Amino acid sequence: MTMGEKITSLRKRAGYSQETLADRLDVSRQSVSKWELDVSVPDLNRIVQMSELFDVPTDYLLKEDEVYMPKEERMRRMSDEEVELFLDLKRRERKRLPVAVGLCILGAAALIGMGALSIVYRDGEDQLGALGLIVLLILVAIGVGIMVSDSMKLARFEWIEKEPVMISSKMLKHIRMLKEENAQPHIRNTTIGVCLCILAVVPLFMTLLLTKENELAIALSVVLLLLIVMCGVYLFIRDGVWEGALDSLLQEGEYSVDEKSFKKKYSFFPGLYWCTATAIYLAWSFTSEQWDRTWIVFAVAGVLYGGLKALLRAGKRR
């Protein structure tokens, strides 16, 4: 293992970002990045600082054949071939998953569309309803089939999202390059996707504003809404799958070692929290019979959930 790989491993094991480590050593983030990529070597003073910071001997950092980390704390290593296979599967999923989700949305649009036609052709209302349901089931079956197929092929790599991972310097450089290339498309696609989802309701509002009692126009505007949302969701998923794959290998963002540690430690929290919120909602609703008001429990719970997670993270850091 090279010095750069050891620095990367120790940094991630400690839950530090490159920026955090750079601040601790009083250097720039670019310097830390160069060390990890083996482009440059830290001076002796920085090596001593890292030795004290990570609680490892200086020999471990200086000698490539020196092994120090306990087995239980050692990162699981991926070969270059495994990384390439993982990226290939994610490229495939990037193309197929948005289509699968789009088919499910399209099925719902088809069902509503057939319902709209039944408003015009009253005599064939039952037949159109049955046809819409058949189209929905076929499209959903195809979509779910694609999802299950891709999920099974990626099952062997599920651990990447849950455990620390170590890859070679060569692959690290390659993945960072891919992430840089994807930076601008990621921003563009996310922006367009958000705008589409916001604008999707415009046809429905326009229809309600202009023709309040035209059931056919309202139904068709809902179909158009779903089609626009489908386009936005396509961009979100297509871009999110690839960005998530790169982050999971780089262990950044939602896939940082610190985030994995947090999720593992507090894995009980989401289930306990939302079950408690549901129990409060049901107890209040049945005793007061004010079902038109008790829904606010979930609105408040949603806001508190984010705040409590932030407090737990702050407590863990301390």
C-alpha cells in the first residue's frame, strides 16, 4: 500500500474530509489531494503530525510494506476489475432505472387517460376502464422487472454503501476525473428536473382557471402533469444513480465513512420515531375524532425529524 493510499485510509477511518484534514495539518486541500494521489509526498513535519493525529507509527506511513491497522478496522479493498464491473453495472442501471420508473408513471397516465376518454364515450366506459388497467399492469410489470433484474445484478456490491472501501490510486484518479466530468451535467440536469416538477402543475391550474367544470380537460391536464413529472424524474434518477455510484467509491457526501458510522449507530431511530408519530396520530384521531386536523402531526414530525437528526450528528461529533 502506497503512502497516498494509507493517508486516504486513515483519513476515512477517522471520518475526516480532505478539507478537515487540511485544516488540522494547516495545509491546503489540494496538498492533501496530491498526497492521496501519490503526486507529491508530505514533508517530515506533516508525517509526524499525521502520525499523532491518527495514532499510528511514522514507520507505517513511510514504509510501504508496514502494516499497522487492526483487521477489524481495515477497509475492504476492491480490485480495479471489481471497480470497473461496479461502474459498468451502474452505467447500465443509469440507463434502465429511469425508464423503469417512467413506465410506472406512464401506466398511471394511461389509466387516467382512458378514464378521460370514457367521459366522451359513455357507452364504452367499462371497456376503456379495463383497457386502462391492463395497460397500467403491463407497464408496471415491465418496470418492476427491470428494477428487480438490475437490483439482483448489483446485490454483490451492496456492501459498498454500508462499509468503508479502499480502491487503488489509479482508480481513485479515474473516478475523480469522472466526477469532475459529471459536475456540470449534474447541476444542469438537477436544475431542469426541479423546474419541470414545479411547472408540471401549471397545465392543471390553467385548466381549473379557464374551465372549472370540464371533466375531460381536467383529466387530460392531469395526464400532462404526469408526463412532465416523468421527464423530471427521469433526469433526477439518471443523474442521481451515477453521482451516487461515484460518491460511494470516493466515500463522499451521503457515503462518507462518518455518515455510514452515524447510520449504523442510529439505525433504530427512523423506525422508532415514525412509529411513535403514527401512534400519536392514531391516538389523537380516535379520541378527538378530528381527522381533518390531526394530520398536522405528520407535518410537525417531518420538521422535527430533520432537527433531531442534526442534534444527533452534533452529539456524535462531540
